[in-house]
Amino acid sequence: MSITPLAALSVHRAAPVFRSRIGRDARSGHYAVPHRYRLHLSTACPDGLRLAVGHGLLGLDADCPVTLLPAVPDCPGGGHSALRPLYEASAHHYTGPALGPVLSDDWSGRIVSTHAPDILRDLDRFPRTGRVSLYPRGLESVIEAVERMCAEGITQAAQRAGAAGADPAERAAALDVLLDTLGRLENRLAGEEYLADDRLTAADIELWVTLVELDTVHRCHLDASAVHRIAGHRALWAYARRMTAHPAFRSALDLDGISRRHQGRCRGLEAAGAAVQILDWASLSAAAEDACRR
């Protein structure tokens, strides 16, 4: 697959306070061993949702348990009181917010990493047999290109296109970037089930989470005409439906939590696009659940 990445732009994520890595042997300090690590995340948060889906695809429930955090943080600065002991044990006199997601080491009671992209890659290093690989060898550059397209060409562009009080020309230019990116992905998915090498990878997690956020959060700040143009990418939204039918994706989707988190954080103005839902995510999830039970 050939995906031409966008021009280099900074991807806005909170700077990780901790960024150790899990290695493949004991020399790394944090090596991939079952029953040692724990994930702390909220599936209402995009990074937490990515990790929850990847964790489910990798089948790590027993080897690396998950502790779910509230959709709406209960401390100033977006922090979680449940994470405060881990942060204080890991950094002397830590005074910043205790942000999720977190990968912690149960053996030491300290944090390994707060950097979600590293965490997902490290979960993929856990020993397993016959399970999906999120980062197959040879596809790293494709996955990284998709990550940049989603962050810069969809999420950041949608934020700029819906920014209250922004210059109309700037909003129009951002919408053009958004539509161009969606169009490029649409062309790729018109004849393919997945984004990379006809297999489910981290690229699909990235795009699905980005589309969920686009329809449940960013759409609310766009006008109806823009939302209709976004919804016109039929192959892209058909792909989103297929991904939602997968148990690992469907079980992680917390629509109520996403809504409450958005309402608690957003200071922008709601636009006409708020009334133009692209996908009925709740019905998709319920239909897939019913199909599994039959």
C-alpha cells in the first residue's frame, strides 16, 4: 500500500511525563512478561479507546489487566485521583495532573509509560501464539503515515474547521484539508477491507477511533453542509461500520462516556452539524451484539 503522508506538522498530544519502554528481554528493565503490567485508561478518551481496542485484539485480558478510569476526570487539569498514588510513587514531589492513560508495573508499583503510542507498540511485544500483530514487520511506515493523516488531516483539520471565532477563510482551508484527507482514505478503502496489506493492524485502530471522534465530537462544531460532504465518503463510513461490528472495537465503544467527556471539556459553540449524525453508532453496536448472540 502506498499512502503519501501530509506535510510534516506537529501532532498535538500532551507531553508524556513517563516514557520507558517494554523490551523483549530482561536487559531492558521492563521486559514483556505476563501478569506484571496493568493498563489504566478511559475509553471516553481517544488514546484510551485506541489502547482498549488494541488490548482486546491482542487478547491480553489475563496477561495485562485493565483498570477503567471515569469518563470525566475528577481532578483539576484533567487528572484522575485514582492515578495520583502511582504518579507520586514514580516521581518525587510530583505536582502535575495525574493523567491517563498509564501503563504501570505491578511489581514496583510505579509507572512505566504515559505515552499512548509507545504503550500500544509495547503491548504488541507480549508473547502470544496465533494472534493478530498490530505492527507487522514491513508495514511500520504505512502505519505511521496513517497515524499522521488521522492526527493532522482529520482531527486537527476538523478542530480548525469548527473553531469558534476563527477567520472564515481559515476554517474553509481547514475543511479542504479534512475533505482531501478523507478522500484519499476513501480511495484506498473503495476496494479493500483494511488499510494495510489486507490485514487488521494498528492503522485500522487509528482510523476507526478518529472517525468515531469526528462523528461524535468534531461534527458538532461544523455546519450542516460540511457534515453532509464528510458523510459522502461512502466507502470510509462503510469501513467504520465493519470495524464497529468487530467485538474488540464494539466492546470498547463508550458513547455516553465520549459525550460526557466532550461536554465537560468543550468550550466551543455548537453548530448546525450537531443535528446531522453520520452513523448511528449505538444501533450498530446493538445489532452486532444481537448477531453474535444468535
